[in-house]
Amino acid sequence: VEEAGIELERVEGDAVTPADLDLMRRYYEATCEAHGTGSDYLKPGTWALLGRDWRRRLVLFFAREGGRRVGGSLLVHKGADLYGRYW
């Protein structure tokens, strides 16, 4: 990843902002659009609920190229486990 010039940025818990979640939503919607219906199970209201009710459980990773965010991964803590998706 480093050889490709990609850096990773980690944002978690209370540091997750509405703007971070909005960007993650846009990555998700772009992926769903590219791969068709069936993958679009996270509805618009889900993102607001994640920020409101689950923010402390969230871990976001953003891929950065040339200082600009170009992709992301959303992970959720459940006990000692970590579940996630990337777009």
C-alpha cells in the first residue's frame, strides 16, 4: 500500500464526525451503484443512527492518495470482535 502512495487514516469513537459518515455513505452509494441493487442494504437513515447511537463503537479507515481521501472502511466493535465493510 505504501509503495502505491496510499496512506491510511484511522478515525474512531467520539472523533468520528458527521462529515466522516457522510463521506463513507457516498463511498457506499457509489459502490452500490457500480454493482447493482442487492448490495444497497444500508438506507439513508442508517447513517444518522450510526453517528448518533453507535459512534463510540465505530472505527473508520480512510485511504488517502495525495492527501485526498479516496476510499474507506467502516468497522463496528461488538465486544471483543470487530466487523466491517469497505468501499
